Amino acid sequence: MIALAIFLAVFIAFVFVFLYFWGINPGDVTIYLTSDQSLTQPIPIMIVGAIMAGLVIGYGFHMVSLLTHGVHHWRFNRKDKKGRETTSIYREGVGRLLSGDIKKAKALLQKALDRDPSRIETYIALASVHLQEGASQEAVNLLRKARDIEPRNLEVLFKLASTYEETNYHEEARQAYKEILAVEKDNRKAIRTLRDLHIRHERWQEALDLQKRLLKAGPSSERLEEEKKKQLYLRYEVARKALSEGQTDQAKEEFKEIIKQAPDFTPARVSLGDAYQSQKRPDEADRVWQEGYKDLGRSVFLSRLEDLYMEAEDPTTLLSFYRNAILEREDDLMLRLFFGKLCLRLEMVDEALEQLYAVENAGVDTPHLHLLLAEAHRRRSRIDEAIGEYKKALGVDSRISLGYVCDTCGESSVEWLSRCPECGTWGSFSRADRQLIRNARPVEARAIYHGERH
């Protein structure tokens, strides 16, 4: 009732205004539609007509707008409903994947992908299904499609790169990591993974370049020292490769620089001596290796010194080195062990036994020591003592136990174990070399004729 009253009041007011306006504007207006046609009406009629036409046109535009909005709203609701349904299917598929129901997960994720082929996470999840099924090429194809949809999606690129690695497509993996770095040049995970890929393939310079880039990107404070050490190791490998390619001076200078920065890094000292030896400078090599053993006590330096002087047919100098060194370092059992080995090599059996007994009496019990003692006794024709030492070296007891080995990880044990303590596998222990013996076939026995060699 109120609305009707308002409408009537507005209508009466309009009529009143119209009549008043007409009363004070009695003239007509002629409008020419064409050169021959015209329209003549009173001014108020023309004005009211114009107003009515404007209202009709405005209302028409309003209705079109409402219709368009309604269509858009309907489409949005339909798309939203389809998206929610697809999301529900996708989540159920991922849940099945996580629970190990690969077959059902595959069906659900494929259904989700068919409903929405632009959904990136569905490609990734379905690729994981194919990888678990062993269908690596199908996984790669899906991830490539996802990359084509979103070329800068880091999740897709990382998944593609790791899939290439798992399937031994190393060059493709390298390119995928490069794509990641093209999108985000300081991505530490991509730099680190690509660096490790280069290390596995011994591309030392490329690995070193990436390591420098990683340090520049700023690793976490917890990893900073570790990454600095890795850069040192990669510098060493680059220098070692240069040495193998005949760039001796360049390699030598780098080894010296590395030793200054890390005096306890054994490989640099060993390789510096190798560089001097390749330049026919044995005195410098001898100095580097003697200093290396004095500072670090690593047996590799003694091995290098032995090879150096035995190749030069100069065992006297080496003997002198050992005798003087033992006077200075009487408690150095490694020195005595290598000295004893050298004496045995030079048929100085008594002196060899003296040094080897000194090591044994200190409580050292290793196969290498027993092997050297056995050889010394054999050369003195002490057969029983030699046999006893050989048994110790081989770990042979009165039971002549052959020992057991885990088929999964290679862990060895004197006794059979139901479960491997190293890898946790049950029932994996079997006799050492079981497969080798099992796969071998006896040679067919046949008669050997008179005069035939066998």
C-alpha cells in the first residue's frame, strides 16, 4: 500500500509538472529525420519522449548487463563446482598413492587429469605413480607436458630433473637443472644438485664453477664451512686433472696454494710430490713427501717414498731415511711396519723381523702384519711359524670357517646371522662367494692321452 501511494504521488507530481511545463512552453518543435521527412511535436511531448526513450534504452542496457552477469555467474558456478569435484578426485588419488594403492591412485588421477588437463599438480602426482610402476618414460612424458603448460614452474622442473637422474638420463637432467637456474639463478638446491651431478661424472671445472656460484649465493651458516671445504676439494680435482693433462706448472702452483690454506689436506701434498716427480725433480718430491709424513703421519707418503727410491734403484737412501726417522720417532709403529716391509723386499729378513715383532708386541693384530711375518718366516724356512702367521692373516681357525656375507649389502660375519645388523635384511646371510661357486660348472672329465699336456 505504501509503495502504491508513493507511486501515485510521484505520478501526480509528474503530471502536474508536465502540464505546468506545457503551459509555459506552448510552441512546437520540428525535427527533420531526412531532407523530405520531419516530425513536429510540442516541446513537452518531445522532452518527455526523449526521457522515455532514454529510460527504455537504459533499462535495455541494464537487462543485458543482468543477463550477461547471470550467464557469467552460471559459468563460474559450474566451473567452480567442476573444480571442487576435480580437487576431490585428485586428493583421493593422492591419498591412494600415499597408502600404496597404485592401481586405484592411477585411475583417480587420470580421471582428474581428463577433467582438467591444465592442473599441474595432477601431472606431478600421476608421474609419481608411473615411476612406482617402473614406467619412467610415461612419467617423463607427463612432466614434459606440465612443463609446456608452465615453463617456469620450479616444482615441475625439479621433479623432471630428479626423474631424469633416477632413470640415468644425465644430460637431460643437466639441462633441466639449467632451466631451473634460468628461472631462478640463485636457487641453491638446483646449484647444489647440478654440482653433485658434475662431480659424479668427474666434470671438475663445471662443478667448481657451480660451487663458487653457491658460495656467492650465500649458503646457510651451518653449511658454510662444509661448502668452503668442498670448494677446496674441487680446486684440487681441477689441478689434478691439469697435472694428468701435462699442465704441470699450473697444477703445481694450485697444489701449493691449497696446502697453504689447508695444511692437513693429504691429497694436495701427495699430488705436489707427483708433480715434482713428473718434472724429473726427485729431490723436491722426496722433500714434499717426507714433510707430509712428518706433519700428517699418513702411510701414503711412505708408499710414495718407497716407489720413488726403488724406481731410482737407490734403496740405501731410503733405508737411511727410515733408520734416522725411527731414532727420532721410536713409538711410530706405522714407520716400523713400512720399514719392515722394505727390509723384507730387500731380503734383509732379520732386520725386517725386528721391526715387525716390535709392531706385533705393541698389540697390533692385522692381516697385513701377519702376512709380512709369514713371508719373513718362509724366507727363513721356518715353515711351521709361516703357516701359523698365514692362518692368522687369513682368519683361518681350527674349524676352517668360511664365514658368511649379507647378499644385500655385503656385510661379513664369522657366524651366520638371521638378520643383517648393517642393512636390517632378514635371511640374507649366506656363505661367502656362494653365487660364484653356485654359478660355476665342473669341467667335464675326460681321458688324457699319452704325451698330451694338461
